[in-house]
Amino acid sequence: MADVVIQATNLSKELTSSLLRRKVRILSGLNLQVARGETFGLIGPNGAGKTTSIKLMLGLMRPTEGAAEILGMPAGDKKALAQLGYLPENPYFYSHLTGREFLDFAGQLFGIEKKERSERAQELTKLVGLTEAADTQMRKYSKGMLQRLGIAQSLINRPQLIFWDEPMSGLDPIGRKDVRQILFHLKEKGTTIFFNSHLLPDVNEVCDRVGVMNRGQLIVQEDVKNISQGGSYKDLEDFFLEVIAKAEAGGQARS
Amino acid sequence: MTGNSGNIDGKQAGPKVFEPVWAIALNTFRETVRDRILYALILFAAIVTVLGIVLGSLSVGQDIRILKDIGLAAISFIGGIIAVFAGTNLVYKEVERRTIYLIFTKPVSGWQFVLGKYIGLCLCVAVMVAAMGAFLIFVITAASGSAGFAEQLRQMGQELALIYLELLFVTALATFFSTFSTPVMSVLFTLAIWLAGHLGDSLFELGKLTQNPVISQFLSVIFYCLPDFAGLTRIRGHLLYGTVPGIEVLTYLVTYVFAYVLMLLVLAAIVTERKEYT
């Protein structure tokens, strides 16, 4: 694979339960490569390890085994972080700030100049449809508005690579369509996109490649084109359900 | 959201070391001010005004002195409450609300985060102390007339500076505990050390009195490890009687406070950097 920007090698994570000191393996031997400009969707049931994978790649968590490299640098490296954007699942922001103030804050964390921050905040609030609410405190935002603002802040530094965790969560159908348009625009510009989602039609429409996770393991990776044009599956949902059913039938041990 | 898709491609801005510190400080300042600080100010203003009126009506000659003592104690107490309660939530709340994900997925180090949070809260406490101090000076001037106003201002300024120095210390303690402990435990730890720091001299004296060398050694180790809040109180006592301590005492005091604060912030940064955000 040419110009790999995300590389996970045997990435594994164990957590210790605080009460019984029992070790729980939440991610096992994740091997994954994502090329520059690719859009990769990670799908799987709740608790499959999708969010953990992203957190390990961003350096929010440290792996028990294995390693991840982002843009050729170890996970969590500040130089790599300067070039990526991240939207957490169900984002919570500082409710005392307005949307514009929050974008300015996010820009400052990247060391962006004041003038550029102000311009970016203007562009991005327009991009995500929050122009009118830009000067309203976030405590008055709906879930969908917070999600849109989360998307905006993840783009403040013009990232080469974005990690979005459930970007469509909390959005109505119009919002979802808007996010798909943003994703298409980013793809056109060559941004590498890695996202988790439960909404398979959106993944199908936007992604070049998908990975299916179940019980902390990446069980299959496939080009979306092959799934839809191969003839074996009706659509991505059909593929997903069959892959999960096979994995369960194959006795993937519950941790 | 549709239409103009903005410029979301291209070049990367290089981070500057103190830009994130300042951003986090300003955000913390705004959050503290917008959340709770006004209530404390109103409470203080109410206490001092009522005291001013009551003591003014008694007119026994000592009213200004009592008003000043109570006012300064109230500033120290309310400033302490803000430092302890806001400080102990400082880092913990960011983790609980998961806003920390948004910080540490940007090019921000643990020390920048901790320093930013600390400076933000210290700014907030500074504004509080200055506002309450100004109000107290106003009430005292209104009660005593303009005679000796400059002297009053100088004395009050010195005492307020010492109170603020102590609050810097307390804020650093609270910030340190908030990096690894729940707010309730952090409040208990901070208050315990604050109180023990005021009793440091007594511990030292107790160590000298005891016959047991192990206990004596133990107490003197504790004395040297605890922050010397008693030293700050001693100097405030001198100021109350109009004695200004020498420059070497003040230099030592400021250096001591900043060295202790620096040590606490370094420890807090190490804890924050090593922590996992699950």
C-alpha cells in the first residue's frame, strides 16, 4: 500500500476492572493500514472496540501490545496531532462558550493566528449550518447542533487526516446528508478519512473500504465496491450481518 | 451546512508553545467567572456592607479596625473557597465531561494543560481578590472619611498581596489533587494540608519538646514538607501592627511560594501526561 498514513500493528488493549482486578481484553491484535486519501469506515456492534481503536491511534490510551503509527509518527506524537482532526462520540463541549468562541479556542490550541482563526470560524460555522447560532452559548444547543460544531472544530486546522467517531449520531436526515457532502468534499481534496459508524447506508455511500469489528477483533476488511458489485451480498448491511453471524457461529469467544 | 463548503484542505499551522497555555487559561477564567464567581462577590459585598453599617452605628472607636480585620478575613475565606472548590474540579471536570479528549487530541502537552488551567484560575482569584479589596477600601473610606486614605490603601494593598500569595499556593494544591482524585477527596486533602500548613510552627515546637528522637525527627520532616502557611500569617500579623517586613524576608517568601507551586504543577503535569483517557 503506497503512502500509508494509518498503520496499526498487532494493536491490543487490556483494561483492569477496578474492583476485582480482573483483566478484560477490549482489543485484540488489530492490524490495519489506511492509505493517504482513502476513506475507511470501521463498523461493528456496540462494544466491538471501534472507539478504543481510535483512542489508541490518537494516543488517548496506550496499547498493552502492538503499536500504531499516524502519518509516520508514533500514536499521540504532537507533530502528528497537529495535522489531524478528531470528532469524539457524543461530543461534550464547554457549555459556557458560544460556538464561535469554542472554534476560536480550538484554533488557539493549534497555534493558529487570530485573523485566520476568525476567518476559519466564519467559514466553518457556515459549512456546518451554524451561522445564526454561532454567537449563542452552547448550553442552548441541541444534540444535532453540538454534533455539527464538533465536526467544525475537527476541521479548524485544515487537517490531512480526520478521525470521526459516529459523525452522524444525533443528526436528522438533512444533517446526515450535509455531513455526507462535507465528507465528499474532503475526499475530493485528498483528506484521509477514518470513521466509525452504525449507519451502514452512509458508510456504503462514502467509504472506499470498510473493516468489520466484533468483540475486539477486526474480522474482515473489504473494498466497498467489491461488496456492492460482487453479487454475493445485497448491500453493506447484508454483508455486515453475515460477517457477524459467521464470526459468532465460529465461536469468537466473549471476553 | 450545504452550499459553500469552505476551505477545509491544505496547509498546517505550526503550534506555538504558549498559545495553548493562554487559550486554556482564558477558557478556565471564563468558565469560572460565568459559572459561580458572581455569587461569591455578592455574598462578600453583603457581609461587608452589613458589618460596615452595624459597626459604624456602634462607634466605639475600634469600628474601622474590626471592619478591616473581618473584611480581610472574608476575602481570604471566600478566595480560599473559590480556590479550593474550583481548583479541585479543575482537571477532574475536564476528564468527567470528556472535554479532555478535545484537548489531548490536539498538539497540547500535559504541562501546557495544567499550567493553563492553573493560570486561568489564578487570574480569576486575582480579579475576585481585587474586586473584594476595592469594595472593602470603599466601605472603610466611607466609614472613616478620606483622612489617611493613601496609608489605608498602601496597607490594604500589602495585606491583599499576601492573601493572594497564599491563595496561589492553595490553588496549586487543589490543582495537583484534581489530577488524580475525586473532587470530594481533593477538597479534603487540600483543606487538610492548608490547615496543617498553618499549624506547621506548632508541629516544629512539639518536635522540640518530645523526648523521643524518632517522633522529633518525624515531626520536623513533616514541618519541612508542609507548605509554610504559618509564615505568611506571621507576616500578615506584622503588617497589621504597621511593621513592614524587610525585602529579604519578602524575597524569600515569594521564592518559596513559587518554588512550591512549581513543584506541585510539575507533579500535576506528570500525572496528567501519564494518565490514560478511556
